[in-house]
Amino acid sequence: MDFDDVVTITTPEGVDLQLVLAGLGSRFGAALIDLIVQALLITAITLAFESAGLLGGWGVLAYVTVLFVVVFGYDIAFEVLSSGRTPGKRLNGLRVVRVGGFPVGFVSSAIRNTLRLVDFLPSSYLVGCAAILVTKRNQRLGDLAAGTLVVRERRAVSAAPAPRPQRFEPVFPTWDVGTVTADELLTVRRFLDRRATIDTGARAQLAHTLAERLRPKVGGAPPDLRGEPFLEAVVAAKSSRGGI
């Protein structure tokens, strides 16, 4: 299950995006690492309060408040600020995304992590483990309520936007883009316009899928020009010939 579960999502551009779902084993490994990190943080905080003599009176309230923030804010903070990856998920190559493949936000992260209390019942994450095993998308109850998925990052696809080679600029006027339809061009334009809002891994995969679908229709394009730079060049070539 850890390696073979795949969910196919149809993007607004009409392109099928495949995400490899994380299974119970990999998620357990990530959770274990995060628990160790949290335990180390709590130990350091406890020692700091003890050395400062703040574990009495009002100091106890401050101590409990800080521990609450660490326990309940840890996952939310990392998922929102680190593109859906806690330290445990990063080390295991996992990421939390919304069902449409978009980055997880504060509200969805807060929902999925608040319901972690229910997933933990009756003990040792029994409800959460059962839900991951029986749901089609390997979702625990928190994921179902928040509309999120835990997916494996594709190591073969760079998460960073592809560099923009400058050499295609004087070359694309010679490209044959006559068979690229108006609908296909509109799909590419929509992707390029909204790419900044798409999760980096999904963005790279979607750019690759769009580019490879169009490549057979484009004559004269360098074989090493791929992804977003290729799509930008196709739009430029088509526009220079009076395309949409």
C-alpha cells in the first residue's frame, strides 16, 4: 500500500494529475520522528523553566500554555509554513496537500490536526490507523474532515521551477505550432497564469504533463527544452503568429 496507491486528480486545465498516496507504514515512521522532535522540545522547555525557577505559581500556567502550543501548534506550523511537511514527513518524503493537489492552508491544517485527538482513540491511534486502511485515499478522520491527503513526493521531479534557458527566445519563431489548437493554448495560458498558486511538486508534474502532450504537435523545438520554459515558448510562438 505504501508504494502502489495512486489517486488521479483532474485539474481545472483538464489534465490528469497523479499523486502517490502515503500508506500506513510511511506515515507511522513520519509520526514517530515528529513525536521524538516534540519530546526533545518539551524536555528543553521543561529544563528552561526549572532552571529559571518558573514551575511554581503563575509560572505553571505559562509552562502549560507553552506545552499546549508545542503539542497542538507543531504540526500546523510546519504544514502551513513548510509546504505541508513536518520534519518527520520531510525525512520520509511525504507531504500534506489538499484534495485538489493544492498547498494545505491554516484552516485545513488546523482541522486535520485538531481531529487527531479523535483519531488517537481509544489508544495508540487505533481509529486513525483503521481509517487509513479502509478509506480509498488512505485518509484518517482528520484528513476526511479537512479535505487533505498525505502523498509521497516524486523525487524524480524537481520541486523547484525549471530554469529558463535563454536560447529558445531567438529559436521559437521557426517552430511549427500550426496544429496547436486554441483550446490547448488556452489550457497552457491558464496553467501559466495560476502556477504560483499550485504546490511546487504538483506544479512541476503538471508542467511536464502539459509539455509532453503538446510536444508531438510542435515542430522544431529543442529536445532538451521541457516543462514551463517549453510551454512559455509555445505560447510566445503561437502569439507571434496571431494565436489567442
